[in-house]
Amino acid sequence: MRASISCPPPNGPLLMGRGGTRRAGGGGPGWRASRRLRGCGSQSWRLSGCPRQYCAGRHHHHSRRVWPGCWTRRARRPPRQLRHPLQPSLPPPRPVPMEEMEEELKCPVCGSFYREPIILPCSHNLCQACARNILVQTPESESPQSRRASGSGVSDYDYLDLDKMSLYSEADSGYGSYGGFASAPTTPCQKSPNGVRVFPPAMPPPATHLSPALAPVPRNSCITCPQCHRSLILDDRGLRGFPKNRVLEGVIDRYQQSKAAALKCQLCEKAPKEATVMCEQCDVFYCDPCRLRCHPPRGPLAKHRLVPPAQGRVSRRLSPRKVSTCTDHELENHSMYCVQCKMPVCYQCLEEGKHSSHEVKALGAMWKLHKSQLSQALNGLSDRAKEAKEFLVQLRNMVQQIQENSVEFEACLVAQCDALIDALNRRKAQLLARVNKEHEHKLKVVRDQISHCTVKLRQTTGLMEYCLEVIKENDPSGFLQISDALIRRVHLTEDQWGKGTLTPRMTTDFDLSLDNSPLLQSIHQLDFVQVKVPATPILQLEECCTHNNSATLSWKQPPLSTVPADGYILELDDGNGGQFREVYVGKETMCTVDGLHFNSTYNARVKAFNKTGVSPYSKTLVLQTSEVAWFAFDPGSAHSDIILSNDNLTVTCSSYDDRVVLGKTGFSKGVHYWELTVDRYDNHPDPAFGVARMDVMKDVMLGKDDKAWAMYVDNNRSWFMHNNSHTNRTEGGITKGATIGVLLDLNRKNLTFFINDEQQGPIAFDNVEGLFFPAVSLNRNVQVTLHTGLPVPDFYSSRASIA
């Protein structure tokens, strides 16, 4: 097995023990640790240091696009009643029980099945009577008439300015009010049977003998959706301006019919028997005796079509279904589909209404398209629901397995404690309490996850049932009124079953082990499993090596060792002969430690452990890291506009704005020098070169924030910049073929720049401490190539020795 660990310098080590990890000190460079495992069954791990408004009003004019097969303003007038095309042949989604769909069919205000449902601009539904009950009268200044008079209206349904008026707030105390208007007193809100907050009318509705659809609506009325809490002011049409959801009515009819009692024969004289067939031509339900007596299969009656009672009842309910009419022109049937407003429209809307400048398409074609989209979306959601059901089975099995493991563990624990008689009685009770606590914790976590997934699955199944019933509808205009919202809901529900949702939050194993040796060392060194410590590991020198600032170590158990080891502890010193510290604890026998200091000598050793104790240390291995750093640019942390080539040594950019790229290797100790040559330099840009932290901003010039120290230079001069502070303007720039040198001296804590082997200005920055990565920022007018593994310039080495 193999593991990879990143190790920091002494000022911020990451200490790892058998109980977890912890960081000593603060402010030090981060460690990166990742396992590169060989073999199976090991877990990998890593450580490191304007919204669209409802289209019912005036619109801006757009250029007209004429699509083949679509109606345009210049097309001849379509007939008043557009014959529905055949329903598209789509693969039927898997059927689901209708019981889960009931929540989709109930009004959020009254909690009962929708009665004469209307569609609000936010795509939610309300009973027409409930919509009237939650109307609120608004001040005169907020009416649509006053807005049109002032020229500020945008649509017939104007959403209220929530800064001026707060009808609903998650943070309020349960009251809705109009701030600043004395004519609208504060009105307490109510809760519907579904738990949704709704607002009662400001005053009792006047007595009237008209139906809710025809009864007059108070002037300047406002309605708030009880589900999304978006508010809008009604126009002169009142509630008649909202389209009716005939598709939802049809689904509710079928659902209620499926729940109703069995149909009875209509020709039995005394006690009607249960009907067995229905004649579609006669429109009569028959039991078997009455069918043979009154409807014999001969003569003219032989041509009649007999169907099951349930199918006949549905066809009887659906046959007189009305064709949807336009809400703006009640005498016109829907004949086209407005692509911009995403709603069915009539011919008069196209000729003289608000859709005259919009792109329209054939109603039947859009009906087929949206049904196809909804069916495809349902297929994906159906797969998620199937996975969720399998996941629930897995969770229920986990409950049983946890219970079985708990019983087994408790039995073992009780047997051991009973063998120690009185000395272990008090301790036994404490240990059992811990086991029971772990048991209850695991069961609670799994049961909570089962409950959560069950609720989510029920909601998903209900949505699927509702969508399947909607697909069965043959009313194109009604279907298209709700299809967009359903498609969005299906996709949103599918996304909610994303990664991590179908993963158990708890394992079935009990990570507990009883160690009796501290308490009863005098009684034969009693222990759980082993009675001996493991043998000392042997370092495999042929597989141990260093590369750059990384070290790979490998070890094994002695060939004749009979005592197994539960794991190993790898320790390294700080590279200066200091104390050893743990850098890895685990079962693997190979580990790569990254992030060491360059040109440093480290001592490494390893020991094994099991439940009995720890083995002696192995022999100490001396490791020498590279004197100079060899590295390339890091594509993983670079900005998306950065373009790398030449094995990530050459970099340019696709944007005219400055973008940042970092080197792969970080430095926290020693003296390091690297160069960059300018391969292309057009239009006098000002690239920046220097060092930065890992979390530096990648979409601005290097040095704009406090995470970078840089020199930016053009064709004539250069500046040093840190935290957007520009200092030390120096004459002398760069051209194509120029060489920029960066010297990072962490021993003396300073940073110096060079252009063409000449120092550019004074020492750029002092007191630089911590972990730094080479960094460059440039745009598309510059291309540079990185050169690493270079020794420190001779003149700087001699100057440092004199100092």
C-alpha cells in the first residue's frame, strides 16, 4: 500500500495521532497530504495546510424572426378553433401509484382539492374562491391605473415594490402590513391546513349573488401567492385575468373517480348490482344480467363499443371538456403559442394585442415539444426515485445490522467483564453506557436519514404521479400553461437527489475496543486480542528515495514475525536535527511526504502498533532533499483563461485582462532563484512577476491584494506592488527575448528582481515569511517560459557571504 503526505516546515507542523490530526502553532505553511494507494479496499484521503416577469403586459419590441411552420403576423388568419394535433408518441414513463399525488392536487390555502383552479403568474395554483378570500386592497397610489398614468407600468400584473410594502417575511412576527399607509391597518395572517401562511381580506367581501369568477373585485386589489409570497396588483379584469388550469381539473377528476365507490348498474329495478361494462353509444352502465337482457350483442347493438366502467366514467367526464379560451379575448380560442411570453394566445392577441411583436409558433408543435421535454425529464427523475427506493432498503438493512452488531458487541463485553468479577463491575456499567450511547447515536442518524429520504421520496413520487397525469391530458393550451413550471420542478427535484444524498451518514461498525491492561496489569497482562506487541518494522532502502522536496519511504514487517500490526507511525524531524514528529499514522507500508524544505537533511523512522502496545523504532534513515527546485506551472490552481503548453512551462492567456498562474512548488525556507523569458510581447502590456500565497486572487494583476508580492513592468519602466501599493519606479523595461529573474531569500526574508541579469531597483520586499509559490500575471499580449533548477547568481552569493 502507498500513501502520500505533504509535510510543513517547523513553524507549523501537522501532528497526526491515532485519534485524529491537529496543527501545532499557527501561521505556518499548510501541509498537503494525499494517499496514492496500491491495492484495493483502502479509502483515499487528503489533508492541507433581471428576473423574468410574468408576460401579461406591455413588452419591448424585438426583431421578428420567421420560423418554418410557425405563425407570424403576416401569416393568414388561423381558424378560430385550432384542431389539436395527435398526441406525440413517447415512451411511457414507468407507472407509479396515485396515492402519492394527493399533495399536488390540494390548494395551499384551504387544504382541499382545487376547485376551479387558476394559474398565478408565478406558476402556482389557487382555488378561485380562495384567491378572492386572500385579496387585499392596496392604496390608490399603488394601483395599476395610477402607474399607467404616470408611465411607470411594465405589465398588467405589477409586482409590488417590496421595499415599500412587506406582505410576507420569514423574519416577521406573523403579521403583514403596509408600511406608511394609515388606510391599510396591520392584519394578522393565518395558516392554511397545509401550513402555508395566507393573508385574509382587509374587509369582508360584499354580499353578492354572483359566482366567484363574476363577482366584482374591490378596486386596487392585491393578491399574494401563499407559496412563493410574490405579490401583484390586479387590473380591471380582476381574477378573470388569470387563466384557468383545466389540466389540473382533469387530473383531480380522475383521481377522485379512482377513489370513488364502484359504479352501479343503471337498469336494475331494486338493489342495483355492480356495473361490469358501459356502452359508449348508449352512455349507460350495465351489470351482466341487464346487459344480456337490455343490450344483446346482435343487430344494431352489435356495433356498440362496451368498455370497463372506470374507463367509461373517465370518458364521460372528459367528453364535454371545454376548449380553453383567451383570458384577454373571451370569445377567441387559443390558436398559437407565444415563445417570448411562454403562453398560449389567440389570433386577436397577435393582430392587435400585446403579443403583436412577439415570435409565435404553432400550438400543436409546442404541445408535442413540451410533452416530450416533460417525459424526458421524468425518465431521469424516475431513475432517481428508483435509486432512492434501493437506498431506503439499504438503510433499513443497516438498522438491522447495527442492532445485530450491537447485541454481539454487548455480549462479548459482558462476558469479559463478568470474568473479572467485582473488580470490573463498576467499569462494566460505564462501558455498556458508552456502547449503548454509540448504538443509539448510530440508530438515530440512520433513522433520521430514513425519515428524510422517505419524505423526499414521497414528494418526488407525488410529483411524478402528477406529471404523468398531466401528460395524459389532451388539452394543449391547458398543458402548456403549466408545462414550463413542471419541467423546472422535475429538474430541480432531480438535482436535489445529487451527490451525497444517497450515501449513508453512518457506518454499521462499532469502532470501540476495550483495553484492560491499564487496570489489571497484574492479572496476566489481560488484553482483548493480542498478547504481544508487533515486531520492529524494517525500512526497505531500495524503495526509499527523494525527489525535489518530496521523500518516499517504504517499510515492511520482519519475515518471521507472527504478531500482526494494526498500523504504523512514521516520524520525521524538522530538517535541522530537531525533535521527531508524527507525519503519518495508518495501515499502509509506503508513504510519500511532500512539502519538505529544499537542500535540507531529514531523519526518518517508523514503528508498528497494535492493541497491546507499540514496537521499538526502526533504524533511522537520513534523507537529503534537492539543492535547487525543479517545478512547472500548476494548471489546477490557475485561472480558467490561462493557457499552458510545453509541459506546463510556457504560459499565456486568452483574455485581455490580467490573469494569475502559480507554480506547483511552495517555498518556506532557503534561497531560491528562477527565471522567465519573454517569448511574445505585443502592444506594450505590463505583466507582473513575483510570489504569492495559495489563496491569491486569480482575476486581477499580481500584487493587487495582500496575498502577492510582485514587480510589474512594461517596455520602459517597472514598479513593485503589494496590496495595491506601487513603489520604487525604476527605468528599464522588457521586450521580446528579455529575461526576468526572481530571487526569493527566505533566510534573509527578502525578495529581489532582475532583468537581463541586472538587478532591477533595490531589494523589492523585506520581512517576507511563510509559504510562497512562484507567480505570474499576464494577458493575451504576453507569453513567457519558466526556467527552474537554476543556482543562485554568483554575485548574490558572494554578497550574502560578505554580509
